[in-house]
Amino acid sequence: MVLSISSCVKAKYPAPPYVPAVRSHPDEIDMYYNLGIAYSVLKQDKEAVEAFQKVVTYKPDDIDAQFRLGLLLYNLDQQDKAVEALKRAFRNDKIISSHTRLGIAHIILSRFSEAAEELQKAYDNDEPHPIFILVNLGNMLNNLNRIEEATSKYNLALQKNPKYSAEKYNIYYLLGVNYNILGRYQEAVDSFKKSITFNPEFVESYFNLVLLYYYKLKDYEAAEKQYILLKNKNSIMAEKLNNIMININSKRIP
């Protein structure tokens, strides 16, 4: 997962209007912060880094500046420096506990192994927000192709708080995907159906049920019923599914 500082289009002028004011008042740290924001908007990452570095030099406890600096450094492929800036940001943040902070930082930087390690420590140390920790730990293990372990974490989150895990994180869908990968097709079907119970508009569950019934369980009648439900929810996705199946076996679901 990569976070972007801004979605704004690069402007035509070379520098933001904050520059003259900052140069006239170099001791005004807030002005450097504003300068960093302005350069970020203009996609001038190197200049933005310089501005935020000045902020954190004088105000190392500025969480937002450290966080923005970390993301900018990541955009510039300076990953080690990015991690250090993000660590400093989370170290100063009293809301999130230590290993959870580092896990989030590694997720941002797509460092899945390190993220999984920190999130496991967070869970083992009984840090707050265990469902958040377990679900994200499962996601990182999936990214590392450790599907059995990921499935175990999802189930643990489900055991701790079934309703919250199902509604907030669509945990049954995540389990369905993993059971399908593991060849546990009936469990996958059961999970996708439970996902629909809690998230009836999440059409990917219907999509996966059609494929499971048709190709894995050879229950063509059940596949057609799920396809009709999918078509009623999202006709575009239903047509995409039909096109996929036509390419596979030249058979179209009515």
C-alpha cells in the first residue's frame, strides 16, 4: 500500500507563494511547514523534503511533519530514511502503541515481512485494538503467501468479536478467499454466504460463489442462482463474469 501526499496536478509555476515569506523569516518553523505542504502539492518532493527536514530539526516531536517527511522520502526511493522518519512520527504518537506503530509504518512502505513481525509482537504484548492488529497481520501473511497462518489470524479475530470483524473488516470474505486458495471449497462457500449476510451489497462474494459452485463443486443450479443474484446487484460485473466463463469453456450462464 502506498500513500500519496497529494492528488493535486502539478502547477505551471515553479515555486509556491510561501517561498519569499519563508526566506524573509527563516526562523518561522510554521512557515517551513507551510512551504513543505506547498511543495508537496506541486509534486516537488525534494524541495518538500528540505522544508520538512527544517521543521523536524527544530521540532522533532511534530508528528505530522515527521509522517509527511517519511512518505516523501519513500516517494524518492530513500526507504531507510523513510522508515526512520515514520518511526519518529509514531514514537511521538501516544494514541497508537509501539509495535502497532511500526507495523503500520512497514505496511505503508510495503515491507510485509517486517510489518507481520511487528504486528505479531503487538498482539503478543496485548496492545490495544486487537481486531485491527489481527486482520492486518492476516493481510500481511497473505502477501507473504503464508495462507494457512493468515487464515488462522482471521479466525482468531472472528472469535474475539464476530459482529465487529464481519461488519468492519468483512472477515468472512477474507476467509472465503483463503479457503478457496487452500482447496477447502465448502468452507469457502459457507464464508462467502456469511459475508453476504453482513455485507449484502458486496458483490465480490456473489462473484466468487458462482465460480466455486460451477467449477469446484459442479453444482450448476446453485451457480445459476448466485449469478442471478449478482446480476440483480450489479449487471456490469455479471457480464464480466460471463465473459470470463465464455473464455474458459465457451459456456454462457443464462
